[in-house]
Amino acid sequence: MASVGLRHIAKSYGALQVVHDVSLAVEDGEFIALVGPSGCGKSTLLRMIAGLEDITGGEVLIGGTVVNAMTPRERNIAMVFQSYALYPHMSVADNMGFNLKLAGVTKPEIARRVQEAARMLALEDLLQRKPSQLSGGQRQRVAMGRAVVRDPAVFLFDEPLSNLDAKLRVQMRTEIKALHQKVGTTSIYVTHDQIEAMTLADRIVVLNAGRIEQVGTPMELYRTPANLFVAGFIGSPAMNLLEGTIDADQDQPVVRLNGGSSIRIAPERRVRRGQSVRIGLRPEHLTATGDESIGGQTLLVEPTGAQTHVLFEFAGQQMTAVVDGDHPARHGTPFRAGIDRNLVYVFDGESGKTL
């Protein structure tokens, strides 16, 4: 195992800069997720750590050693890709042990490592099958096993679950987390799916346009987002956002919304009268009770089982509330939800920073 350090990493393609001065410290044994929208630079950053992409500026360190000039093999990393990249003519066992064979590892040692990885990943009964005889989830486990047998210092995952259906994604998330708990190897995981990041990672790095917006534990990013981008990206369904202006009602700060309504906010918010802001209301924070309520006509009701998502109109735009599955909301009827003013997020209208 080893720590990973990024010092002022930059990447350009000609005049186009896609990664801007990224610095990050990943502790030995930590599981880090890199998240962000398509084109934010997360896969490029991972490939620079792996040595598959040249670095324009800065340093990559693995185990305290600068590895910029090292080949991917010399860096002692193992990478799991979005595509399984299995050899179709080889058995599962041969696929898992192929890189060890190339490295000159003895046959008994290869067999021992393959068997050990197969036990971890529930592949023992599949070792003699070919990839064409496996399901998508089984193929991805083989790809993970191929990485595990190398006993690397660092695991790198590049959106490994993107090709799986919803049920398999949930299953594989569980298996990846269980694998990390067993082996404890430093892991860096790239995904555009914030649910994957929230459930898997010790810490999450939120990237936007090649820059780090915030680094923190899943609950830190959920509860205390640094800015509007992080607040809107973390959380499912996404946070409701409304534009308005700060006013006061008997020394109690109030946001006058563009649609004419108003919402009180916590007095601890550092705001000033006349300030342009955007407020955020998480769908799960819109409850049956609160300091005050908002509401409008129900536009859509989406039952999901234990919960129901209610889309309703308020202040001239569509809002989402997450309510109990037995809630009697119906299309075309009035809907009201309570607000706890301490759970109203406030962002500066110009900078987007949390106030």
C-alpha cells in the first residue's frame, strides 16, 4: 500500500488546458472518489496518476516518490477500466494471471494468487470459463481479480460500473467496498455517479472544469457544501434552487423570491439587505412540519416504494419533495411542504459561495 500525492498538477492539449493546478493528498489505505460532470477532467487526472497520460505541469507521488518519469508498470498500480478488456480466448484463471505470467512470476505463485483472489470475489466456480460464458457483473469481477492478484500499491478505477444495469451496479458497489475493507489498498475511483461516490468513498473530490471545488467526507459535502456547484451536484434528487434578494422582517432575514413569495432563513447566515442570493432546499428536507410552508399545484407524482417524489410548482418553477410512500399527493391537487429555516442553504448570487 502507498499514499498518493498530487502537487500542482496541470494538463494541456496545445492551447487548451483541461486540468488546472490540482493538489491532493491521498492517505495510505484511503478510498477516494473523483466525481464531476463529463469533461471535468477526472479521468484525465486518473490517467496521469497511472502514467497513461503525460503531465504538463506538477508532480505525482506514490509512496512519497515522484513518479512522473516512471512507466505505468514501474509505478506498481493496477487499473480497472470501464470496459472489461478481457482476452476472449483465455479462461478466467488465465485472464487473472496473465500479467503475472508476463512479469515472470512462477506458476505455483500465480495459481496461489489467482485462487486467493477468486475466493475474495466469489469466482472459484468460474475459473475455467471463457469471458463469453459470463454475465456483465462476473466479467467485471474478473477484471477486478486481475488487478487484485498483482498486489499493487494503488488501485485505480475508471468508471468500472458504467456498463452494468442498475441492479448489478448496486451489487458491484457492495463488492468493491467489501474488497477494499479486506485488502485495504489505497484506491482512487472515478465516477460521474454521485451515489457511487457517496456509498464507496472515505472522501470525495468534486471536480468542475479541471479544478477542485471541494474535498470532504460524503456527509461533509452533503451537509456543508462549499458552493452552489457542490450543493447542486451532491444529493439525489438534486437540490431545489430559487433566486431572490435578502430583506429583513423584524430583524429576521428573509429572502424575497423573484416570484413574489418569501422564505425566512436562519439569523446566523452572513447576509446583507439587498444582497442577491440563491437559496437551496433539499427535497428530503421538505416535510410535513416546519417553521413555515411552501406549496403549489402538484405536477407529477413518482412513487418509488418507501418514498414518493412529488414535483410541484412554487415561485414560478418546478420543485421536488421527497415524502413518505403513503403520502396522498395526486396530480393536479394542491401540495404543501414545511421548511426548517436552519436547513435552508444560502449562496451568494454572484460568486456562488455558501453564505
